[in-house]
Amino acid sequence: MSVPDRFIERRTVEVALRDGTKVRLRPITPDDKDALVSGFRRMSPESRYRRFMGAVDHLTAEQLRYLTEIDYVDHYAVVAFALDTPGRPGIGVARYVRSSDDPTVAEAAVAVVDDHQGRGVGTLLLTALGAVALENGITRFRAFFINDNAPVKQLLDDLGATFTVVDGEPVAEVDLPARAEELKGTPLYGLFRAVARGEVGGWRQALRSLLGLNGASHD
């Protein structure tokens, strides 16, 4: 599977987190299989359990193909890389998969390696993912999670999610247009508009403004 370099380039951005960590965000590609394996190994058994909602000790070749060989419309994923760390390892990924029952709804998930949790990486990833989702006609994120997964629950709560229980499982839903309207006039709203219009420079500027941070130009 070949992904045009231009497609990846115009959706790549580099920012600095509040602690100074420089991070690159871009769409996942088929070449990221090794990065996913490495990141998975750096997640604790508890983090893996929370992300996959079950005990998982490795990623199979079939799972890696599914996670990296995507169509970028109905299935989209954004990965984050730490630029100041040797080897520039992957530190997180967020993805959505469009519902087959309702094309305006997508199931979303986010995972961040343990040593970068609590630093804003998850929020950054979901913000970028939400912008792409709106561009592709998705207006609502749905997320299934384990009830004791306090970090993810807090992240979803911060995004204005509503919580319900379906078949005994907790489910969170985020209305993306409502979220954008709520923040109209803020950098986040600018981010949504820039991505929806395909204004690359606008995306970068809005994302950096959203974080209140300085970003490095990507190469």
C-alpha cells in the first residue's frame, strides 16, 4: 500500500509541549508497524489492558496491518513522535473508525506510552483527530472504555463527553460540532476550520495557538 508523500506532508505538524518536549504529529502509514510494536512494548500491562479492554501481550501481523494500512477516510489514525529522544520514538496514537450503521459516528480511541502520560499528548492527538473527523463528515465520537480507566475518563470529560452504559459497558460520546461551537473564536475553532478547508498553514498556526506553545517548522 502506497501513501502519497504530499498527503502525509500537508498533515504533519511539530509542536512543543508545555514541558518543552518537541512532538511531531502526522497520519499513520504502513511503515509505522515497527513503531507501533516498540510503543506497545513500552506500555505497562495495565495500560495495554485499558487500551484493548483485555489482556494483550503482543500485536499480531494481522493487527498491525489493520492498524497501519488504512483508507484515511473511514479509518484514520494520528501518531505522535518525540523529536528530542534518540530514535524519535512513537509516544501515542489516536484513531477513529467510522460506524457502519451511522456514517456521522465513529468509534475513537487513544493510547499514550506510560512515560508520556499526563503531559497533554492524549488531548493533542484527539484534537487533531477530531479536526480530521469533521473534515470527513463525522460529527460524533463514541468511545468504549473500562470504568476504572480514570485518565481516559477525565480526558473525555474535559472534551465535553456525555456518559452512558450500553450492555453493561460504559460509553462516552462527544458531539464534535457542539464542541467546536462552544469554543468558537478560540484557537481550537480555528483549528477545526483550517483542517476542514485544507489550509495547511492555518492548521499549524491554530494547533500551536491552541496549545499556547511554540512549534518548530517540520522538515
